[in-house]
Amino acid sequence: MGNLSDSSIKEIKKIAEKYPTTESALLPALYIAQREKGWLAKETMDDIADVLELPKVRVYGVATFYTMYYKKPMGKYVIQVCTNVSCMITGGEEIYEHLIKVFGIKSGETTGDGLFSLLEVECLGNCGNAPVMQINEDFYENLTIKVVDEIIAKLKK
Amino acid sequence: MTEAVLLSRVELKNSHTLKVYEENEGYQPLKKVLGKVEPGVIIDDIKESGLRGRGGAGFPAGVKWGFIDKDSPKTKYLACNADEGEPGTFKDRLLMMEDPHQLIEGIIISSYAIGVETAFIYIRGEYHKEADILDAAIAEAYKGGYLGKNIQGTGYDLELILHRGAGSYVCGDETALMESIEGHRGNPRLKPPFPAVVGLYGGPTVINNVETLSAIPFIISKGAEAYSAIGTEKSAGTKLFCVSGNVNNPGVYELPLGFPMKKLIYEVCGGMKEGRKLKGVIPGGSSTPILLPDEIEDLELAYESATPGGFMLGSGAVIVIDDRWCMVKIAARLAKFYAHESCGQCTPCREGTTWTYKILKRIEAGGGQEGDPELLLDIQDNMFGKTLCPLGDAAAMPIIAIVEKFRDEFDQHIKEARCPY
Ligand SMILES: Cc1cc2nc3c(=O)[nH]c(=O)nc-3n(C[C@H](O)[C@H](O)[C@H](O)COP(=O)(O)O)c2cc1C
Ligand code: SF4
Ligand code: FES
């Protein structure tokens, strides 16, 4: 082992005890690992397989099914822009296209300085405040291009 | 105005805390029934109240609970569906952020009635703050003796586990949700067996939506009759409507079922933004067929309401679209969503959603060909009712409705070889 920290391993084992089966802790375990490492490298997933005593392919299979588990390194700020219908008809698509231009990257890519990753995402369940985006764990609501520019400028500092 | 059933506390300061909840009748219903009223009597009460599932299908909650064999030797489970993935839907979020204890109390009473000692809340991964609030509320409930061993000295035990999803719409389907809790990919299971017979960890399982379970404390406290007195004969109670899109005041509104759609848009939500013209309304989340302005003229928001255009109440997510928007573009965006979210297990859905998206994208980009609308309908027909889980139907229904109701827009795209918008 030696990849995942002892405290993460301890946390995973503790969570596994709450569930009726150990393998139920797989999704929470992937989150714990991702929080520590920023993304899920193969070695990280192998560690999880060891801790939960699961076949490695089981862990890869689950990690690849869910979009919120990152299979490659991400920027310091992960920007998820919703372009589903409620956001689209209130300006979400322009915001997404604006960010493509500003950063010069496509969905799923990260800026050269490692600061920003851009993701076009499906409905974030916050359509009453459309258009919305999420940066890491925070919602940004009722966006305009001007507001988005201000947010990005602040994060760059 | 009808009495608020679900949102009676949300305006209070610190409404998410145990203290405020207890000061405002919170956990009184639980104390009224736990260890005092027979579980079967509670199930009968919920049946009588007429409460129907708020996750989309509107199945009577008490009837669902009644499917659980109370004498089964297997461990029973309850899962609260907080996946809130249907585009346009954002009501459960409000309930979880502003009144998490109401939901927790609903879960405890329901679990007691069904004979469950381990319950789950499955919350979508993107709800970070929401999960933190719920986590804190669950911890408070444990500390306050409402969860854990020997709840309020009644001898009843209940563990409540918050399980976070990780970005997958199909996990909102009850069988995929169970797979996800068990630590698997979210591939829906074939039914039957139904969850009530073989569910989580092989045990009998009830899955209910956040809004459904949040209504339980009111019904227990005020009585089934007080609840069924609200709404229509077949659609009891209040419903949270989440309105988004091109209206002046989008948001979540609690209204009695049977409330007129037009009044919701033009009075409650302040009408169309910038005085624009209404083009269409998606009435109950992205899977429900779009309605034309004249189809909502006398439409009442109730499960039994029927319009020639095919009304579905769904999750209560009303998406209001004004006349600036191209319907081919909207159809393409919906198709993209379903193509992205199909789990790929069955061919009609996997192929059908991908193909539909490709064709719509092509028409929107000016490459439409004669016969494309027919082809689109044909593909939907090959999907509808022919897939393992209801996602196939959910993907087909909105496309059928848009192609049929806005056929002239498709023809114009094809004829002019461009998007006229
Ligand atoms: C693809 C798909 C997605 C679904 N998403 C949700 C959801 O996000 N929330 C929800 O409560 N129900 C969702 N459902 C419905 C659930 O399968 C289930 O019927 C519901 O949670 C039952 O609760 P209720 O009876 O209280 O409505 C979804 C169904 C399908 C097929
Ligand atoms: S209908 Fe679609 S989402 Fe449902 S099981 Fe089949 S492929 Fe998966
Ligand atoms: S459509 Fe963007 S949050 Fe729902």
C-alpha cells in the first residue's frame, strides 16, 4: 500500500462498519480517496480494493460509472456549468461557451496553469436559480457573463 | 390559501435545527405513535390520507407500504430517494435544507410502521451543502434520542445512513438506487421481483421520495382526513411545484393539488418574463410531454388530469418556455441528456437515445433530411415500453411530443437547411 493515508483508510473502515455489507462503503470510500488525492489514480483504487477486500475490477467498474469520480487530475477549481433546459433557456449555454473562450479549453480539460477545469454538466437540481454553475462544492446562481467574469477574476487572485 | 403541510417552518430562522423544529411541533407526531399505535394502524392511516408518491409516478404511499410482508423473516429496509435528478426538479433540496428534521421524522415514523430498523437517504452527489445540513440534522436526531437504540424509551431501534450518489441520473430509479447503495454501478434491476419483495440486501424494501416522507408528520399529527381534505378527490394534499425557465418569479411553491396551471404561471410566478409569449410548458420534469399554451388553458395540476396533449404531473417540475426558443434545439438538449444518462444495459435505450441525439443535432445544425421527423418517431416507438427500466420511456415521451406538436418547426429546419432561430 502506501498510497492512501492511514487516516483515510481508518475513515473508510469506520464507514464500512455502518453498512450491512462492507462493499456498500465503496462509493463513500472513493469520495474519501478523491478528497485526499484530488482524483482517483489506479493505485489509489487498488488501495481501496485492498481495504474493502474487493476485486480491483469491481472498484474500477464503479469509479468509471459515476461522473463525479475523477479519473484524471483536475484543476484547483472544478467549474461545472449546467446547460440543461432550464439553464439553457435562461442563458446557461452562453455562459458555458464564454468560459470555453476565456479558458481556451473544452469540457473535461484543465487550464495549463492547473487552476481551472471546465465541465459541461446535466441539471444540478437548482433550476429555480438558473443559470447555475458549481465551483468545487459551491453553487453560483442567477449568473450573467459579467458575474461569471468577476467570480473567475477573484479566483485567479 | 390552504394550510402549509410541507413548508410550514421554512421561513423560520434556523429552521434546519432541532431546537427550532421541536419548538414548532416537531417530533410530537413521533411521540404520539411510537410504541403507542400499532404499525398496521399507521399504514391504514396513510392509505386513508390518500398520500401519493411525489417522486414522479404518484403511487399511493400506504398501498406501497402494505406490500411489505410484515412477517417476513428477512431484514426490511427503507430508502428515501433524494436523488432529485429529473431535470427541472429542485423541491427536495428545499425540504432538506430548510426542514431536514421533518424529513427525518417522516422516515422514523414510516420505518416504524413498516418494521424497518435500518433506513437510508440516497442524496445526489452534487448536493454538498445539502448533505452537510442533513448530516448535522441526523447527528442532532441521534443525540436527541430520535434515532439509534431505544428511541424515546419505546424499545424501537432505527439506524439512518446518509448515502451520497456520484452523478448519475439513472440512480434515481429505485432499483438502480439500491444497486448504488450496495456499492455497485447504478444499473437498474429487472422487475419483478419488486423491491417490496426483494430489495436492498435481498430484504423487503420501501423506496419513497423526500417530499412523500416529509408529509408523514403532518398526516400523523392532523389526521388522515385533514390531509385528504386538501386537494382533489384522487390527488390528496399539497404538492411542491418547482417552476423554472422564462417566468418572472421562478421557485418552489406549495399548492393544493388541483391548482390551475395558468394561475401558477401567471399569478403565482408573476407571469412571463419581459412580457414574452408562452410557447410551451414542460409540466412535470423533462420526461413529461410538453404542453402547448391552449393545452394548459383549463388544466388542473392533479394526477388524474388529462388533456388531449397528454398531461403528466411527474415530479411537479414546471419548465416554462417562451417564444424565443427553438424547439428542435430543446429536443436536442433533452436527447443529449438521456443519451448521456442511459446506463447502456439494453440496446433499444442505448442505441435509441444516442441515435435520437445525433439526428436532432444534425437537424438543428442545418443538415436535416426529409423523413427525419418520421425516423425520430420510429426510433422512439422502438424504445417506448421496450426497455428494462423506465428511462427508455422517459427519453421517448418528450421527443414524441415535441416532434408531433412542433412538426412545422422541424420541417422549416429541414427545408431551409438551417435553424431559423
Ligand atoms: C430514470 C429514473 C430516475 C428517477 N429519479 C428519481 C428521483 O430523482 N427522485 C425520486 O424520488 N424518484 C425518482 N424516480 C422514481 C423512483 O424510481 C421511485 O418510483 C420513487 O422514488 C418512489 O417514491 P414515491 O413513491 O414516494 O414517489 C426515478 C425513476 C427513473 C426511472
Ligand atoms: S432503459 Fe436505459 S437506463 Fe434503463 S436499464 Fe435500459 S439502458 Fe439502462
Ligand atoms: S437545468 Fe440547470 S440546474 Fe436544473
